[in-house]
Amino acid sequence: MSSVVSSVAGRAPSTTQSQSTPRLLIITDHTELGRSLEHHASVVWPEIECRVHAPLVSGRFHSAFTALGYDVVILDDRIERGRGEEWLENLLRREDFPPIVYLAPGDDPALAKRVAARSVIDVLMRERIEHRRFASALREAVHRRRQQLALQRTSAQTRARSTFGPISIRGHRFVREIAVGGTSMVYLAESERAGEMVVLKVLREAPESRDPQAQFARFLQEYELISSIRHPNVVRIYDLGIADDHAYIAMEHFPLGDLRGHIASVLRPTEALAYLGQMAGALQVVHEVGVLHRDLKPGNIMMRADGSIALIDFGLAKQVSLDGDMTGTGEIFGTPYYMSPEQGHGHELDARSDLYSLGVIFFEMLLRRKPFLAANPMAVLYMHGNAPIPKLEAALSRYQPILDRLLAKDRADRFASAGQLLEHVRQLQAEDSRQ
């Protein structure tokens, strides 16, 4: 596999953060305050990198988050409608957390005194931030953080935290193992570069693999397909790297899990339609760059705290422009419950095959059961190709036309594209808003 490694090593981005560029994490639910703080910080350091985290929109930090990769954190007292002191206590308990600057209300000197007694760099008046004092606090925080990190980088404990199974991946902190499969190991980690909790997927060379280079190339294809796409409903890829002759992908972590749990909790029809629209929007851009997903199912649709969804797991994805299919001609890959008739029979696929899978998911969101059930996978595949499309109950009948087109046996009877499906979803949503 070494020849494959050398061919991609030159384009793999570095995982270590530049120590010349300070990074600032601002925790506030108030957009204007966040912008003001970013402006003040850019005056101190024009090249500073700032991230604003709004818990009321994006949710709380993962319990294992330690702000790895940040030099200083600014905490607004009004966070989560006035729970700043609770947040401060929580963050100070986290091991190796960066220095904190606290923003307190000017009319509460007792609060400012309490907070100042804690291990914070400074307590500033939120209503009128003194720029010189702000700049001094930032410089002091960055200085302390750099000293702290310099001591940590040489420690055995830090090296141990960067160990993932048989390999060491710099710039990432091990949190826990998620899964180990035949071809990959999956971990929850904290990324210094991303400043986020991430899912690390590490290629595991299977002992029975006859062609490890092809296996490695397919793993890299997953990264290359997704990283070229910028869409709010497609998983974010933060990094690709090579360590100890293993390739890894660092991708977005979804603490709320996947769509399966939400289906089980009973979705309102309008919610199901909204999710269908987001999936269609994602597939529109995916298909426009010549990519088919080929394994759409609720387990590959992840939930974010802001209510949006994201498509993941492009391990079976295929670029339409490729001359040869890495899975082999006529081989069937995917999940039978969600396969189009043509996929179930190993025939050539196109964008409308992914739309069929969306139809199965939409049916399941509406009724909490799959449209076709049978005793074994082959019987399920037969039903996809031959059984009539199930009819929705009267209360949901307005969605029957869209389902009939999505689940049509003949591709020619389905929506021609994800964009066309999205137009129909928006029409239904507009009708809902008028009722």
C-alpha cells in the first residue's frame, strides 16, 4: 500500500494548527455581540480566526469537548438566557480548557466579583467593552495557552491521547471507539484543526483483502466525493490524512444521532415533508457533480441541533463519469428495504434510483413502517420490482401523488431529477402555509 500512500500524501492537508494564528471561541446567543467581539479581536490580531457558538441554536458542547485548538474563550454571561455562571463552572472543570474571558453585566458588581475570584483571565463589562483592556486580556490568554500547549506536546500523556487503535494521529484527541468493521475503524475524537468533535474513520486493511490498493483508493474516493460538495444538508468533511500507512477521514459528528430515532418518535407529516425537501436539496447538488449515493436510508441521514439533516456515508457512492465501477459489474450493494428495482437486480443506476430510496424513506416517515416487508432480502427485492405501491390512509392522501412518482417501478415514471422533486415539495409546503 505504500505506493498509494505516496501518491496522495502530497495533497493531504496538515492536521496541525498554525501556531502563529490565534484562534478565538466566542460563546454567546446574541449575534450582534458576537460580531462586535470578532471586530475587536481583528483589531488586536488582523489574522485571528474566530468562531461564534450559539447554544440556543447549535446546542451545548459535547461533554468531552475541551476546546482543543483554541487559544482563548470568551463567555457571555447571558448564555442560555442567563446561565453564564453555570457554563463557567462546567468549562473550568474540563481538563486543559483554554483561558476564559468573562463578559458580565455592568450593573451587577457582585457577579463580577464572584467570577473574578475564579480562574478567568479577566471580567469585562458587556455593555461597553474597553478595547485596551480587551486587547490586554486576549494577549495574556494567548500567552498562557501557548505555554500550556508547549509543555503538553512533549508529554507521554498527550501522545497516548492521540492513539487510535494501532496508529497515532497528531492533532486529534481520542475520546472513544464507535465501531470496528471489516474495512475501517471509527472513533469519536476532538480535532485541533476543526475545533470540533469529529468522527474519525480510519481505513483498516483487511487481512483477506486481495487488493489493498484498490481498497485504499475506494476509501479515498469517499472523501473526495463529499469534500467537493458544499451544502448544508451534506456531511462536512474536515480533514484527510495519512498516519502510519493508514488513511483517515475526519468528518462532522452528529450527537443527536440519525433519522431512525425521529421516525420512531412519530413525525408530523409537515416535518416529514420538510425533511424530504432537505434530502432532495442535498441530492440535487450531489447529482449535479456526477455522484450517486446508492445507499440512502434513515441510518445515513443524520440530525443536527438546529433541526437540519445531513446525508452521510458515501462509501457506496459512485461517480457517474467513472469508466469502471469499483464494486464490480452486476454486484448488488446497499440495503434491500430501500433499493430501487433496478438496483436490486444489479442493473445500471442513475439519479432516479436515489429518488426511489427517498420515496421509501418518505413512506416510512409518514407511517413508521416500510412499504415492502418480507421474510428475506430476496423477497423484499422482488416486491420492489413487482408489488403495487401501498396506498396511504385518507388523512395522508395528499402525499400519495408524490409517493407514486418516487416509488414508480419504471424510472421513466419517476421525477426526472432531485430538483424537480424539490419543486413539488415546495408546492406542497406552500399549500400547507395557506391552510
